Amino acid sequence: MDNISNPEKHETKKHNNENPVISDVTTEASVYTNDTGYKDLFDSVTDAIYIHNEDGTIVDINLGALKIYGYDKDEVIGNNPEMLSAPGKNDIKLLINYVKDAFNGIPKKFEFWGKRKNGEIFPKEVILNRGTYFGKKVVIATARDISERKKYEEKIQLNEMRLETMLQLNKMNSSSNKEISKFALEQSVKITSSKYGYLSFLNADETVLEMYSWSDDTFKDCKIEDMKFIYEVKSTGLWGDAIRHRRPIITNDYENEKLPGRTYPEGHVPITRHLGVPVFGGDKIVALIGVGNKQEPYDDSDIKQLTLFMNAVLELLSRKKTEEELYNIHLRLITLFKNISDVAMYETGGKDEFITENIQKMLGYPVERFLYNKDFFNSIIHPTFRNNIGNKIKLWYEKENNYNENLKLEYPCKRSDDSYIWIQNNMAKAKSGENNYILGIIENIDERKKNEDKLTKLNEELKDLNINKDKFFSIIAHDLRGPFNNLLGFSKVLQDDLDILSKDEMREYSGYVYTSARNVYDLVENLLQWSRIQTGRMEYQPIKIDLYEEIFKITELFRSNAIAKKINLINEVNNNLFVFADQNMLHSVLQNLLSNAIKFTNSAGNIILKAESFDDFIEVSITDTGVGIKKDDIKKLFRIDIQFTNPGTENEEGTGLGLILCKELIEKNKGVISVESIYGKGSKFTFTIPKWTNKYFQSYKDTLNG
């Protein structure tokens, strides 16, 4: 994803599921400020959350954001996003336009470079949505530090680039020495993520350096007008150390490590970091490759990559020099791949069949197994791939006049130790006389495949995390709206009719207010517990539960809702029924199902709660005489990929997530949930839950003990 200076291809399309992080939970300022549960909930979210007004000014911020940036809250409130922006890294004008778009209902998603209070610059992913705050329209921004993801992606890209560099080098057999040397210099800078680079060659007695060339940025930034190309090794400074010590030399803090004799002349490009690597031909240093000013410190990985690459470059140059008069392409290619352990070359079907010894390093089998058994290579292909690979090769090989059409296949092969590694088989069809044959290169791509799998898994985890976060914020709006309406309704009656209410009536209504407030508090606690389950911070903890008592609590929680609609709540659950379940999860399931039943039942209707005992489980049902569900809509229930919701009989709203959450929680408790419904007559939701037995409890304990 590009940063905000180029965000078009990452903008989200306009949709109507606005982020409800704050919009539903801060409807009234007095409620927000007096209920610490909301503040705790706001600050418990690990992601950064910012509240902006239309012009982008920050009006509130959670602890997650303060931790990311290192500021105190009063340092941020009242400022615009430019305060948190890395200088020169973001288009602030575009960002303000994004805020205005989000304020008008057009969500935005982009990457943004932030600057912490300590000056550290870091990338983050930002999502803007419209919401409400203290009764006013605002923009809610959620953000996440993606530094580790970026580093991981950059590492994978760098490794792939290094692999591609080696493959490109392997294809430069017909290139001139000048072209190869230029390529070596350019790629040395790239594979070490450096800014500057140079390549030079030594004479036979290692006393004189002849500079081949400097990188493009070196030429551009160097102010020395008369650049030399011949240097005596004894008179060189920093860059001659690798020759004098006959080993790679890293300088990661030039200013502090600078000593007499390790300087560079006036006008030279400024050096902050430097890596010099001698290239050996036998026991002699024949060349020196140097790179400089990498943003991160140089390390052994850079030495290894440069050494490996330059050895391959040197091998190519040396072979071209010594075999200039030879035209036997087989010998040249064998020499090229001889010292590259993860690449092997072969010829099959021709008069000079061969496979390089590298195949033994790669797969563990001696070369003879491949040369003397035509079917051996096919036999070590993973059985799942074997037939398909064989058919593809056959179709390609039998196709006429396709000598310029190479075939590249990737598949796992079994090594001699019975483990499998992924290889890439690059094949070219050639012709000798009337006969066709295959020239191929086998590359070990196992590490690349593992990195691809890791990146795919990481993306899936991030996707699931975003879904769970959205579900969490939605359930807040879904489950809190009803209890709050009761609380506000009864308190409104007390406020408006205080002078005409009797003491008994005031006592009754104040009792309703207290009960509703207490239920809201308990509900917030349960939602916080649910959020910890989704983030892996709360385990499934089943206990022995009195089912009648649990259902009684739920019916009392919604008694006022039912009274308001003149609905009869009938609890037919018998005493002495005990289940083995997580109490918070069971409470949330019952709460959602009963809330839905009330919502979709007309005035004077009935809702019946029953429980039937079986051998190992108890079946709980909630049956209503409501509006029912259409047959085609039943299949849309319990699905996260379909946002399905209808208004209640009195236009009560919902998010469509309640039943999805019920399904997840019931399945965590080893049960199943189902629905029967007749449109226009009512619905029956049924779920099972394990029955409490000593045998079941002992089995659960044994599972925990491993």
C-alpha cells in the first residue's frame, strides 16, 4: 500500500457501514463522562483512535494513540494531523480532504508516516469513518503501527531481489565484461540497500587499485573535478582497509570511528557508513567492491550477500576470460553453476546428458542416480503433483516449433532424508540434428515459498483481526442501545412527572432506573470480557451453572422491554438443570436471543423459554409469536459475509451481528444453534449446551492437564 501521497488504489468505496467506535457510545455527553466503563473501553483498544472535527482538528484521543506517539493527551488535543506527521513524508492537504470526505460519509483507508515525540518516524495504516461525539458529527480515525509488517515485507522483497540478481547474472553468459561489471556494481548497491558504490580491480601483487567505476549517485554527489582511477593501496584511506586486512570491513559510524589514514579528500561524497569486501581469486585479492550510506547499519548478512554475489561475478568474468575461444555452451554453463549450491543444471534427451554436482547438495542424491535411472527424478516429485507435472512437460515437449517457449514449473521434491523442498525447474527445448533435448536449471526456492506462506498467514491474521475489531464495535451499539433506552426513558418520566407521581410510583420508577443502570454496567463488563476472548486474552472457562437462575436473570434484564411492548415473558425452565459452560458466553447468547425475540414480537405476543434434558446435553429454546423469518432469509443468518438485518415491530434497529456472535459463542461451548420459523407466525431458536456431570468435568480437567 502506498502512503498518503499516492493513495488512490487503496481508497475504500463509499458504503453505509460507518465505523461505530464512538458514534453510538457517546450519544450524550453526560453518559460518556459519568460512566468510566466507556472510557475504559475506549482506552482498552490497542489500536490508536483519534476523534477529528470537520477541519481535521483532534478533539479526543485514546491511550493506544498516546502510547504509539509518546505524547501526553493535552499536547495533542486541539492540533491537526500535521503535528503527528513525519516532515515531507505525507501530503497534508490531501489528508485534510480525506477527513472532509469521511465527515461526509465517504470512508478512507491509507498509509501515513508518523513522527513520535522522540523524533522516530514510523508507518501506520489509517482508516477514517464518520461518527458522532457528544451529539456532533465527527471523523473517527483508527490507526495501527505497521513497522514490523513493513520490515518483514522489505526483508522478503530484498531476498527476492537478491535471488533475482543471481538469476539475472546466470543469464549474462553472452554479455561483455563491461556489461557484467556494470551490472555487478549496480546490483551490489541494490542488494545491500546502499546509496553509493564502487568497483575496482587489483594488480597481480595487490599493490595498485584500478577503479572500474562508481555508482550513478556517487558521480552525481561527488564534487571532486579530477577523479583519479589509479591508486596505490598503501595510500588509500577508509576503502583500502579491506585489502590491507584481507577481510570485509564494516564502518557503521564514520564520524566517531574516523582515525588518521581513514579519511577521504575534500569534495568526496559524505560518508556515514561503509562496507568494503575483498574478492578473492584463489588466495589472491583480485577486486574490491565497496558500498556506502545504507540507512540501517551494515551487518554479516550484507557481507555474505556481497561475497556470494561477487564470487559469482568473478567466476563469470574469469570463465569468459579463460574460455574465450571455447564455444562449448555446456562446459561454460556447468562452470557457472558449479559453486552455487541452490542451483543445478542438467541436460536430458541429448547425446551429452549431464546434471551438475550441485544437485547432490540440493537433494542429497548422488549424480549417478539421475544419470542412470531415467525415471528417478519423476519418482521423487511429490505424489500430489507428479501426474500433473508429467503431463505438462509432455504437452510442452511434444508441441512443434516452440524452441523459444520455455517451461517453468514449481513443485516439491523429496530429499534423501525423506523431507520435501520446493524447487523451480526452468526448461528450454533445444535441437541437435533431428533430435530434440531439454536443457534445464533447477533452483531451490524452498526459503522463498516459506516466506510467501508466512506473508499469506500474516495477511490472513490481519484480516481476521480487523473483522473481529469491527464486530466488537458493532456489538457495543447492538447490545447497549436497548438498556440505555430504558434508563433514559424511566429517568425522563421521573424528571417530567415528579410533581404528580406518588411515593410508591417514584420508588417503582427509581427502582427501574437503578436496575437498568446496573444492567448496563454489567453489560459493559461482559462486552469487555468478550473483547478479551476475541483478542486471545480470555480463555474458555466453563463452570457449573444453574440454568434456571441464568435464564431468570436474563428475563429480568429485559422485563421492562417486554412490559413496554405488552409482551408476556414465560419461563418454563425447570429447576435443578445444570450446564457446564462459560457463564459470560452463555449470558451473552441468552441476552441476544431474547432481545431479538422481543424486537420481532408484536404487542400482546408471547415469548416462551424452555429447556429439555438429554443424556449429555441440554437443549434450550426461545419461541416467539412474532413476525417470523422468510424461508430465503433463514440461510442468511449466522453468516459474517452477509450483513442481514430487519427493523423490529416498532422499528428497533440492529447490526445483524447478534446471531453471528451467538453461533461463535455456542460453538466455543461445544454446542450447536439452529432456527425454525414460519413467516407471519413466529420463530424458534434452539441451542445445545453440555450438561453438567462429574464425568464431563473430569474429561475437561484431563484435557487441560494435557
